[in-house]
Amino acid sequence: MKGAKYVALALGIAAVSTGAIFVRLADAPAIVTAAYRMGIASLLLAPFALVRARGEIARLGAAEWRAVSAAGVFLALHFATWISSLDYTTVASSVVLVNTNPLWVGLLSLILGKDRPSNLTKAGIVLSVLGAVVIGAGDFALGKGALWGDFLAAAGGCFCALYIWMGRSVRPRMTLLTYTALCYSTAAVILWAFVFALGLPATGYPKETWAAFLALALVPQLLGHSTYNWALRYFSANFVAVGLLGEPVGSSILAYFILKEGITMAKFAGGALILAGIYLASRGEEK
């Protein structure tokens, strides 16, 4: 059973790695892309939640509602900033910076005293973040546009850490279906509010973009993020955050084949460091 949990998390990492590729293939404003990603995912979950989780939702207390709503807010802000960053910087740089979340999750763990990382997990965090930096080092371009994209991606990493932390606080007390349906719906409402407030076009996109919207909802969101949320019931927030660092490896490989972004020796070396860090963190999790 323990091995199956790690396999499931690995599949989630692979699914999330497709997110940056589908975002690049969607010819739409970043906020619109994020809104459709969360909106479609929420609509697909809604019938199942209404049938199978209605009773649980009705029994939720105020604390659970606050936690899942906060997770949805942070998820919306994560996608709004990260997807926007892909308009200014490379896939590799963006996914490296957005995946600095283990640093912020680890800091929250130390400050709040919950899910304190073991020494092996700490070593895994450091090694994995170092690997992420190595992957993106050659892609950090100079210029105001690239720097703004880097800032947005880093902000996305902070919001992702808060999303993971809030999820970890409530997931042990809530089924996956209930949590994802409420969290994703909250994020969708916020993102669509941004779309309308900014006067962004919600229709009129080519069929390739509609296909990318659907793919974003199905693969990186419903399969990828839902797997992470499932894992928060069984693993610490620190370990799940470290697992997310596998995304730069997968995204860089996909960007090479689909977007023709080159894979350098730095990316190979960084990928090896990330995988080694995830291994150490997993050993620390077991202890």
C-alpha cells in the first residue's frame, strides 16, 4: 500500500508537468486560461459532489469552511500569478520559480510547529531546490519583461505553499471529493470575478485554445492537483511540496519535444538533484 501511494504521487507529478505546455498552447489571456481551467474542473466535479458528498458538505463546521475557502483563494492566486508568468519568461524558469514552494512550506512548518521536517526531509528540500535552481539558471533572461515574469512565478510559488498548507490542515478531516469540489469551485469563482472585472474576453477563441482549456482541467488539474490533495491525507505538507519539484523535470522534457525549448546539461544535472532530493525526503517521511 505504501508503494502504491508513492506511485500515485508520481503520476500526479507527471500530470501536473503538462500544465505549462497546455498554457502555452492556449491562445488566451492568462487569467481567462486559469478561469477556464478551474471552471471546467469544478463543473465536472459538481455532479459527483452533489450526489456523493452532499451530506458531508452539510455537516462541515465553520473551521472547515474557512480552511477550504482559504485554500481555494490561494489556489486562484497561484494560478493567476503563475500562468501570467508564462507570458514573460520560459517554461523552465517559470516552473523552477513557482516550485520554490518547499522553502515556504518548510518555513511555515518551523514557525507553526506542525509537520516539522526531519533532517532527511530538510536535506531533500535543500537538494531539490538546488536542482530546480540549476535547471533554471541558464534560462533567467535579463530585461524588465523577464524579471516581471520571474517575480510572478515566485509569487505563484508562495501562494502554492499556502494552498498546500491549508489543504494539509483540513484534508485529514474531509474526503477528497468534498475538498476538491469546494476548493476548486472557490478558486473558479474568484478567477471568473477577475475575468469580468478586468473586462477580458470569455469567448471567441480558436478550437485549439478550447482544447487546451479542456486538457488543463482534465490532466494537470483533476488528475494532477487532485492527486496532490489526496496525498495530503497521507504525507506531510513538506513532502508533498518537495514532490512538486518533479514538475520542472517533466515540464522541461515536454517543452523540448512540444515547444522546441532545448534541454541542456544543466537541466539533466538539475533533474538528477531533484530526484535525489525527493528520494531523501521520502526516506525522511518514512522515519
